[in-house]
Amino acid sequence: MTSSNPATVYRLDYTASSFLADRIDLVFDLAPSVTQVRATTELHRNPDSENRDIVLYGEELELVRIAMNGKVLAKPDYATDNGELRIPDAPDKVTLVIDTLLHPDQNTSLMGLYLSNGNFFTQCEAEGFRKITYFPDRPDVMATYTVTLRADREKYPVLLSNGNLVEEGDLPNGRHYAKWEDPFKKPSYLFALVAGNLVCREETFRLADGRDVLLQVWVEKNNLDKTAHAMESLKHSIRWDERRFGLELDLDRFMIVAVSDFNMGAMENKGLNIFNTRYVLANPRIATDLDYANIESVVGHEYFHNWTGNRVTCRDWFQLSLKEGLTVFRDQEFSADRTGSESGRAVKRIEDVRTLRQLQFPEDAGPMAHPVRPDSYQEINNFYTVTVYEKGAEVVRMYQTLLGRDGFRKGMDLYFKRHDGQAVTCTDFLAAMADANGRDLSQFERWYSQAGTPRVKLQSHYDEKNRTLTLILSQSCPQTPGQTEKQPFLIPVAIGLLDSHGKDMPLRMEGDKAAPNSRTLELSEESQTFTFIDVAEKPVVSALRNFSAPVILEYEQSDDELLHLLSHDSDHFNRWEAGQRLALRRLLSLTKAVQADRTLTLDSAFIDAFRAVLTDTALDPALRELALTLPGEMMIAEKTDEIDPAATHRARQFMRRTLAENLEKEWLNAWQENRTEGAYRPTPQDAGKRALKNLALSYLLLLDKPAYGRMAIDQYHTADNMSDRLAALTSLVHSGWTDKLPEAKALPDHFYREYENEALVIDKWFSLQATSPNADTATVRKLMKHPAFTLKNPNRARSLIFGFCHNNMAQFHAADGSGYTFWSENLIELDRINPQVAARLARCMDQWKRYIPSLRKPAEQALRNVSEQSLSRDTREIIGKTLSA
Ligand code: B3K
Ligand code: ZN
């Protein structure tokens, strides 16, 4: 806990570790209140380091004994200070034997060794291994591990660690043991153990090279019937990495373990992935289509880390995007390929870009803005951000866009050839891409070093006489904390031209032989001009196709041009984009109208365009659903000078209601026509139909017609899957029918009783109530008193508290400041329990300076109240940066 700003770590201060570890042997005597750990580590002096001391890290450890080369050490043979243990004047080769005591039952931070439902789990990334023993806990120190687990046989029948099981047996006093050996060198953050009463689904699976491997999914007994999808996802992941990147599973055994208390989504520990139950458990009764899709993508993500992260890891934590950006890109491509269609790929792309814009663009414009490869941090856990992950993935995608799929693959092959078994940097990755393709990519490095979302301005001029089209592209990048001057980026801008019939026109430049229908321009200077010849008529320009770069495009296009793109663009992404731009334009002027107390109106051209999309049965239901979903409140707010959450909310509600009224017949048709046939299947086709059907339902429920309320109640009762059931309930609650319609009143309780024993569904129950436009702090405070609520379980805390603070914009930013008071109270309490989760909650206030003046005061007050407390390093860093921005 700290009351002043914690020390800052700088990327440029990197120095190699003074000693390197070759082997570590760990023995755990597991018990909830006191666990004994003996670590025997073989170290040798690193010739690349000038530091003479052995430096080990340890946090919250009870050190019992430390011996070096057989001799017990006592101070001043060693010194401990501020999380470091130093041994001066050590010989070049040493064996350290260190005994420590841990108290897993007291560990609420869920880092290091902790308990969940009575079972033992570990989480070591980024710096949790130092909560287990003293060790050079940094990713560039890689060692081989043997791990012996000893525990009570009855309570902890299953004992797991990384690698292969080499020995097991009984011990006196009802205890037993298991010994595991991981043949691969790894950094300490990839260490894991699990001990407890678990069961597994297992399968033998044949790899492309003919080897048989054992795959297991471990869960608590009552969850065994929810593991099939995770197992399928794992097998698909293995196949995909073999085919797309020629990468094979290197172990004989690969395990996934589900745990219900977990700080994030999942963790890629070598051979022993540990997952939040949320990203493992599924059956039609408890999981939605989105859950099914998320599970497939997270299982893929963690599996893909085995090569991008584990075999080749990061030199230091500033390089985090080396593994995260790359692995997110890989999981995005995996999910896209799994849809099996071009429109499926487009759906996936749109969803990913939506996330980027909703979460990463604001981050890049706020107090926590940082480059994809950050330059400094106080707490590394705060830098597992959408910038490092999602923008990082966009950066990787741009290599592929610039070099082509084959060129990208060549770069990946060279990267593994050069760096397998090493801890490397983002620059090493760039070099592999450049060298494999014989290209100078030095300018591209700026994507790693410069923060902020670049703006790309496009101007187009058509010369009728000469039949040429001139495009002037220029770029700029806003200032971000610590970066006032920015250099031009290398930006791939994919372009297409539509003729008056909506057909793609060939793109030819002077001297070109081929004239493709879409081409990627490379913008590398502040401003550049591109001229196309033989352009038969004045085209409508389709710019930044498939979102070819993570930038904000500024290009004036008329409503007519956007309508043309919306109905004809061969690039699905830009069809969707045109619809969003049309909607956003209106939402912004509606917000202004609300603020000025003017009458709100919506033009019929827009309504007709929406009708056309809704009734275009040639277009995939999933794409229609995306096109008909209005930009979120945060997206709209981002585009205003001063954020007025209440006005934005009213504007959006008005538009939704108007679309509901004017397209009532069409929505009803969509609801009826998109029912799925037969047993539930979470395929992209069926999921897309359900999404459109349930969007239609949500629009219909905005109308003052009890018949639609009853239709939703009926859907709730007859649904054979969680997607349909949850959608019906959510729409009923959010549109107020649970207050207005007696038959609907009992539904939330009914839902609760039905799923009382399914924690993940109860999370949904809390979250749907917290995100209702009708839920204020009083509603949420009441829910916090519910016996099923606890701040200690991250999923539960997120469902209710984050649901309200992050995802209920209008109510959280209530004019009386009640949302901010609620936020500060819970943040302070949560910080004492779990700093990592608390620091995420702290991020709700990122944008406080951009809100209307009447909100800024109470926001600042709430921030100051938090700041006066003694806080964790995690939360202190966020609050400090938020206040001082
Ligand atoms: N690598 C982990 C994240 C660890 C977060 C530590 N605070 C999960 C992932 O990205 O796959
Ligand atoms: Zn990851």
C-alpha cells in the first residue's frame, strides 16, 4: 500500500540479469494456511552483465532458510530490500536452496499461489512467481523446471504442473505426491501448479506429424458436462496452427484447467493453461452464442501462445505486445477462418474494429495513452491494455497487409528460425519481417514507439476531361502524455472505387500493367498524392477498406455517397462503416438538439436506408444485425467536444424508438423469419440469425405495445438456449416491461432460481440489471446486498460493479455525482482485496476531463477522495495519472 507515487521503471534502463538460471527444482508441501516451498536453483554468472551480485525478487514471502553451495546464509551474507534479495560476491556457479512459507488462504490478490473453492491454483504473469519463492523473476531468465507437489490425497486427489508427469505415489499420513518435468526452458511467469478435487474430459489426438498427444480439460465435477466445446476448440486450434503457420504442439500432453476465481481471461502456462471458467464452460443451457465464440477464441489464443510467447518469449515486459499483439492477431485470424465464409470473416473484422474503437481509441486519447511498446510503467499489470493487445494486433495485421499473406508467413518462419528458445524484442520481430521480405521497414517501427491514434485526411478530385482521379492523403498524430512531436507513420490505406451502378472500378496508375479492383496505397509522408488514370466516371471512393490501418479517417462524403457505399460496396467492412457514419452524423446532431431543447427528428432517407438493409435477405443476418446496431454511447460521446452522457443517451434512445416505430412491420418479420431450425448449434449462421432476431425483438419492445412484451415473455419460456432466453429477459428489463407488465415482473426472480447453481449465469443476471437504463446507484447498491454478491470473486465484481460503472454510461455519470461516489467507495474496498481488479475499475474515470463542466467537479472530488487513501501500486498509478493528465 502506498500514499505517494510508486517508482517508475523505464524501458531504456534495461540491463541483463547478473545471473542466469539453468534449472530449478521446486517442492511444494501444500496446505491452505501454510504451504512450504523448497526451491533448488542452479545459477551461473551472466557474462553480459556488469553487476556482480545475485539479484532475486520476492514479495510477501516468509523466508525460512537460504543456503548457497551447501552453506546456510545469514545477513550480511545477503540483504533484502524493497522486494529484492541480493547476494554480493557470489561465485560464478551456485546452487541456491531456498525455503519459504506461503499462506494461500490469505491470498485475495489471486497472484502467486491461492485458493479457489478449496483448490490450489497459481497465477505468475507478470510478476507472481516472486510470491512463491525468491528467483530472478524476469522473462529473460529461462530455466528447466521439475516440480514435486505433495498434498492430502483425499482433499487434493489431482496434482498438476507444467510438462510431463514423471512419478507419483503415496506418502505417510494420507498424503500423496506427483512429480512433473517440463523439458522446455521457460521464464518463471509460465510456471503453474493446480491441486485439488477436479475431474477431466480427455482425448488422444493425432498431430500432423503422426504423434499422439493427450488433451485434457479439467473442471470441478459438476461442470464436466460443459467441457465439450472447449475440447473441440482446442483441437481446432491445434489443426489451424499446423495448417496456417506450420506450428506443432511440442508436448506429449496439453491441459486446460478452469477456475472460477481468476483476474483475467486465461493464462498460457506451458502445457497447463489455466482459464477463467467463463472461457471454458459451455452448454446450450448456460452459454450464449457470444460465450461459445469467446471460448473458441480464448482457447485458441492461449494455445497459440505456445509458440508466440512461450517458445519465443519477451526480453522484458515492455515487449509485451511482441507476444500479445501477435497472439491476438493469430486468434482473430483463427476465428475468422473458422467462420468458413467471406461474410463470416467480415463479421469478425467488424466486431474486432468495434472493440478497438470503443476501448482502444479512448485509451489512446486519455491519461493512460501509451505506445504499443510502452516506455515506462509503475505497475506492469496496468499495461495489459487494449493498446498492447488490440492495437498491437492491428500493427501485426499491417505487416500482413503490406507484405501479403505469403510474405507475412515468410517473416514468421524466419522469426522462429532465428529466435526459438530466446527472449526477444519487438524490434527482432520487425527485423525478421523485413529481412524475410527484403524490405526496409525502419519507418514501421514508429507504430511501436508513438502513442495516439493517427488521423488520415483524404481529399479526392475527379478530372472529367482527363479521366483521372487524384487522391491526396495526409496524416497527423495528436500529442499524448510525454510525446509532443510525432513523425509520420507508414500507413497502408486500402482503396476501392465504385461506379454509379455500385460496381468496382479498376484502379490503374501511370505505368501500371494490372488494374486491380482494390489496392493498398502506402502513405509514408506527411502528405502524398496518388493519381489514377482511365477512370471512366466520377467514382465513389471506398477508403480504408477492411480497416487497413488503426487510424481515424477524415473524409468528407455526402449522405448520397454513403448510401451508395452502404448498398453496394464489395468490401463488407465499408458497407457497415457507411451505415455507421450515416447514423453517427445524425446521432451527433440529435445530441446537440437534446442539449438545445429542440424538437428531435429523423429524416426518412435514413429510415429508408435502414429498411433496405433490414429487408435485404441476400445479406447475411449477422451482417445485417451489425449494420442495424447503432454506434454505442461511448462511440458517440467520443466524437463530441464535451461529453454529455445524458444527452447522448436520449439522442440514441430517440433514434432507436423512431426506427422501431417506422420499421415495426419489418422488425416483426425479421423476428419471425430468423428463427433457427432444429437443435441448438452455435454456428456463425445460426448465431447470426439469433442475433438479428433478438435485435428485432429489442426494437419492438421499445414500442408501447404489451403484445410485444408477451412475445418476449413467450420467447423467454420456450427458448432452448441461453442466447434467446437471455436476450428476451435483457430486453424486457432494459425497456421497462418488467415494471409495466405483471407477467414479466417475476421473470428476473425466475431466472435467478433456475440458474442459482450456475455462477456464470448468475453473473449475467447481475450484469443485465446493472446495465439497464433504468438502474441507478440505488438499484446497484441493493443488488450488492444480495447473498450471491461478493467483491472477492472478480467475475461477480465485474458483472455488477463494472457493469454499472463501465457499461451504463448515462446512469454512472448521473448529474448528482452519485455514480462517482459509488465508484470511489467500491474502488477503495476492492483495492484492499484485489489490486489488479481494482486498477481496472479505476480506469472508468479516464475521460473525466472531457465531460461537461457540471460533471467534472464531482468527478474530481471522487478521484481526490480515492487518492487520499493508502492504495496499491496498481491503483495508485492509475489514479495519479488520471488526476494529473
Ligand atoms: N498472458 C495472460 C495475461 C496475464 C495478465 C497478467 N496481469 C493472458 C493472455 O494474454 O493470454
Ligand atoms: Zn495473450
